[in-house]
Amino acid sequence: MAKIEFTLNNKIISIDEHPNRRLLDVLRDQLLQTGVKEGCGEGECGACAVLLNGEIVNSCMVPLGNVLHKEIITIEGYRETKQYQVLKEAYSIEGAVQCGFCTPGMMIASEALLRKNPHPSDKEIRDGISGNLCRCTGYNMIIKAIKRASEEGEGLW
Amino acid sequence: MKDISKSINKVDNEEKISGKAKYVSDYYDVDYLYAKTVRSIHPKAIIKHIDKPDLPEGYYYVDYRDIPGKNFVKIIFEDMPVFAEKEVNYVGEPIMLIVGKDKEVIQDIERNIKIDYEVLTPVFAYKDSAVHYHFHKGDAKQAFRDYDQIIKYDYDTGYQEQLYIEPQGMLGTIDGDKVTLIGSIQCPYYVKNAVISILDTSENNVRVKQATVGGAFGGKEEFPSLTACQLAVALKKINKPIKLIYDREEDIEVTTKRHPSKITLQAAIKNQKIAGLRCHVRLDGGAYIGLSGVVLSRALIASTGVYTIDHLEVNGDVYSTNTVPNGAFRGFGAPQMLFAIEMFMNHIAKDLKIDPLAFRFEYLAKQHDQTSTQGTFRDPIMMTELIHKAMEMSSYIEKVKAYQDENIYKGIGMSFVLHGCGFTGSGEATHINAKVKLKKDDQEKVHILIAAVDMGQGVKTTMKKIVAQILEIPLDDIVFNHPDTDFVPDSGPTVASRTIMIVGGLVARAALSLKKQWTIGEEVVVDEHYQQPEYIKWDEEHFIGDAYPAYSWGVNVVEVEVSKVTYEVTIVGSWSTYDVGKAIDERIILGQADGGHLQGLGFGYLEVMNHKNGHIEQKNVTDYIIPTSVDTPMMETVLIDNPYPLGPYGAKGAGELPLVGGAPAVALAIEQAINHKVHSVPVTPEKMMEMILNGKN
């Protein structure tokens, strides 16, 4: 056990935990960030994606010790932002959501992509979300949604 | 009146995008114990002895001896035990649960359990037929006596895993005699009935609630009845809330999959025409029958695809093997059969040196034709329109010509498909007898009370649209919560592309009568139940009559490039046209079209799963590859209205249709690209290399 301090959605958190615990489990079981989903547990599906110092990571692959003094944003924090609102609208309009289980992770991936590249091409969007599996939509409506958000959210990213 | 197809914002977008939607693993409302399943490591063995370590306080074993009722999962046959007793029949078969507070302690306990097995010889070959069906139409025998030539090919298809992104999960609580199960499920009443049976208790003692479902595709049709039964038995023994959530490996290894198949088709050819057709479908059922017989019958009924063949003989078998039981998966036997018949029609044409397109056109079913089971295609069939539209969208003719040269390694393929909507045969009337309820409360809100589950296909939105449009009230005045068997009647399972057509039809009828009875400030309740149209007759024993009340139709065109070096396939384009009657929400149907078709394409060229001595070899998403965003082309889809008189606003089934034509379309495209006949899906680079190197055609 060790005292581990980090920032979660702009709040400083300090917890006593084994540094080897998966960040995903700590986020869900202890901090009730249930928007962070477990789909595969091996870093392949992206359902557990969060932002770690602004970069997308799969929280099932991150030991808690690695987030010491770092900043984590989950969907619970991200949904308070203007960027989220723009993406949410775009996802809704384009029909990008079916079962919804991949959606929070997909939103995080969309944000991570747009931060780096505010005007991505279709191909760049495909590459940008290729670490997030979706079994319902066939991806195209998600791709259109990100494209739409990049246009409507002009200046936000 | 506005067009119901005009898309609206789905009612659950907000909660799903924000991460607020509650899936089964998201319940932290009370302190749940965790359950883990101890499983067989052998495909066939006798359990001689189990050496179990003593348990720390607060930890429990739950096995067959704790079951109050009969040790079977109530599905169709009483063949699959909830916990193995003396024998195990597949790798991963559940033997017992370990239940307790700490997952790590549970794992330690599991490691120290020693099971002494007497290992027996497993069966993997297709030799023990557990279900056999046979039917015929016309006089196939005569056709096979008087012919110019016989053309015969074998086709085979592999496993397919649903790979919903949310693994299986169930949780339960107990209060006195009453157990409540909350699960990621498609069929609340299947679960309820199975639990009543395993606990040997009364209806009032079992409550089943749906959590938000993170994808299902058939994988959460019958399988969750097993976990619910296990959990219910544990709840009775332990009397505390329990969670049973699978991780991905466990989910892939032990849950139902699409049946691998071997299909033999034979045509008796006379004067360059099909005089008769023989079909034999063999499905690998796995260790227990479950729904395999029903899957087989859907496959058999689809044996002639979209074509009218006058003389037909059909046989089918489900084989018992010592492998994980196979079960429901979007399409339910039709994807295997439609792959085989579409390839076969093309292969016959090629062997006869007739243009495949012209050859297939010649046999296209027309309105009033007899179906494969001597029923009637009663409603207008718009295949010609669908085909011409798809060909125009994809520039099919030009591309077929352009890619004729062997060395181009490009190809275009087109599949024609149909899908019978709703349950096969008289299932709706005899097995389900769906009931629905609408309640208007004294606050003028209308509650939709049905057991249909929204698993992403948008049923919450579409049902609300139907009711709103009929009652001419805003969507916000309609309440449709996740089904809870304490409040909703049994409107049947959420399967078989029946939800909108059958349940939606009943909801529409209920809404019409509610409109007439509407009294301001008072509660009004309206019930409706299913009545089979009189003209639909079905002889289940002989497969004679109308197997389905209606059919949806579709055309898929797929264009591929195959690498000359690695034989890797790139899907360049995908164009589809569908007749689903009438879309209740166009964007929702287009979403079904994209996602379903991509699953069908995956089945056709990408998704490989095998077992080795009964052990599934691909147990995670690193090994079992499904399409990602970079594997997916843009997809263009056009819907053509062809309203079905008995569906709400003319709607028929739509969920399965886009999947069933994926495999033949991509396989035909690859066939052109590599200039070798394809008989097996998924068409992997290894198979292509073998075909090309062996020169087998």
C-alpha cells in the first residue's frame, strides 16, 4: 500500500492503495467513475480510455503508481466541458451511438484526436479511433460525428 | 401527418454519451459479493472427486447439490445442466461457483481446488446427429433421375463470436423468498422462466430487470438464463447480493457462438436450367442442443435464398460435439445458408458458362411464388428495383468488366438476400403469444409496458415514436423504462427481427384503442395480445406452409482489393439496398445497416475462430480480430419503402437483414479478385494462398 496523489477531473485525490492496482479498478470501484468501462482488460478495445495528462490511455493497462501527481480526465469530468457539448451534439445528430458501451471511450478518443488535430481528414479520424472497438455502428456514423464536431466546434480545439 | 421515418434524436443518447447509463457492472448500490465459476478443463470427462480447500468465513461454494429444482437450464430441451454433476461435456462447462467478498481471495481458493477427472475420448466430428430435419417441395427425385449433369459443391463456414463490447453480466439480490436478477439480457422472460424452474418456485418469487445492455447480437438471448440460474441458486444459499461479471477471456471461451457449418448443395441440370436442388446443412451444435434446432430450421428454410426452385429436397442435422454450445447470433442460421446458396448459384452459372447475373435473375422469386416450404410470397417483392439501384450505386457492371483480368487482384461481388421476419413457423402463436400493455396515468403520461430490450438497436426511440405519432402527443409524455417483469407483461424475447414488426404492431394497436378510451385525469390501461393472421398456416413436422409472416429483402455489393504479396483483403467500397417495409426511424435503420453489414463482412473475410481439442484458440480481442475503423469502408445504403400491411406503419424486420448478405458479397468479390472459386468463409489469406498455389478451382 502507498499513498498516491493525483488529479481526477480537476480535483486532487489521495488514496491508499497498492501501486500495482489497475487504474481502471481504482477509478470504477473506489472513485465510482462508472462511465469508464471494461471491455477487454488487455488494452485492445478502448472502452476504458481516459486522458492522462491530456494523452489517451487505456486505464486497464495503467498501474495506479504511474498516475502519481498526474492529471486524469474521465468521461465524468470531460462531460462538463464545451468540447464535450459539441461532440455530444454531433454524435447524436449522426447516429453514432447504439449500445453505448464503447461511447465514453470513443468520446475520449475523439477529444484526444481533435486536440492534436482540430481538422482531421476522414483517414486521420479512422486512424485516430482505431484503438477503440465498436461492434454496433460500423464506425462510419462515429467518423461523420467527429468530422461534424471539428467543423461546428471551430476554434474550440 | 409527418413521415415516421424522419429521424429524431435517440432518447438514450444523452445518458449513453455522458457515461451515466447504468450497465450491469455499474451497480454499486449495495455491497455485492463476487461470484466466480469453476470450470471443466476437459472436453469430455467423468468427475471422480473434487478436493476443495476449507473456506474462510464469508466464502461459499455453490454447486448442483444446492439446486432446489431440476438441474437444467430451461430453454427448449432439458439437456444443459446449470452445474455439472458427474460428467463434463465441454471445456469451460461450469461445475460450481465460488462466492465471496474479495476477488483475490476467490482466485486463491480456485487455485487450490483439485478436480480428479477420468478423461474420456471427446467427439469433434459431425457424426452424432442430435436433431434431424427433412422436407421437400415438388419432385426432386424425378429431377435427379433425368438430368444432363449434376453440379455439386460443399461450403463451409466457421465460428463467429458476437463480441458485444460489454461482457456477460448478471447480479442478484434476495429479499425473503423473492430473488431479483438484473442482467445484460435480451429476453427478461426467458430468464424469469428459467429461474422459476431452477428454484422450483412460484412466479411471484422471481423478478427480472434489464440493465442497459452493451451489445448482444443474439449472445444475450439464451446464454444469460444459465448465469441467472447459477446466481439464483447462490442467492438462495447465501442470502446476500451477488455479482457475476465475466471478463473477456471467460466470455469468449464459454459463451455461445455462431454455429460452424458444412453445407452440401447439388443441382440437377437439364437444358442449362436447375431442374432440382438438394441441400444438406450440417451444424456443429456443441455439447448441448439449446437453440440449435431452431437455428437449423431457419437455415433450412433459407435453402433456396431469394430464388424460386420448384423441386427441392432439404436435409439438416445438428451434431453434438464436445465443444462449447453454439447458439443465437444475429441471422440465426441464415448467414451460413445464404453464403452457400449465393456462392452455389454463381458457381453453377460459371460451370454452365452462363453469365451469373443473368442466371440468378432468371430464378428470382416473384410475388405469389411458392416459398421453399410451399408457403406464398404474399407481398410485393421489389428485388429488381433493389438490385438495379445497388448496381447503379456501385457501378457494378463497369467494375465486373474492368476487374476481369486475373492479374488485377480487384473484385466486386453482389449478394441477394432475404430474411424471414419474426419467429419461424407458428412460434409467435404457439410459443410466445405476446402481450403488451399501455398505461396512461392521471398525469397524462403514457407508459409503454413491454419486455422488449433496447440493446442499441433503438427500440426505446422507435416504440416511443410509434406511440407519439398515433396519440399525437410529445415524445416527452411517454415513459419507456428498461423492462422489469414485475411491471411488464411477456411480450416475448428481443430476437428474430420481431420487435418492431410484432411487438411494435401490438403497441400501435394498443395506442389506437388508448386514443379512443382516453379520459383526462384518469388512469387508462389497454392490453393487446398477438393473434396470428388466419391465412398463415404452418405444419411444423413437415415444414409445409408459411414459415414467416413477411420477408425483408436486400442487396449487398462489396468491392475488394487483394494484396498480391500477402493476400490481405482491403474492402474498398460497400453499397447496399434494403426493403424493410418502412423505416420507423431512417437513421436508426441506417445504423443497423452499417453495423450489421460490417459484422457480416467480418464473418466473410476476417473473423477467425477455431478450437483445438475442444479448447477455443482465440480467447481475447488480440487473437479474435473484428473489424476496426481502419478496416471499414464508407458504406452507402438506400432504403426502398414497401410497406407491410400488418407491420406498424408498414415496418418489417431489419436487425438481421444487413448481416446475412455480408459474407457472400465479400466472398464473391474475393473470388473475382483471385480468380478461384471460394467455398469457405472466412476467406483468410492462408486459404487464398492455398487455393492459388494448389490451383484448385
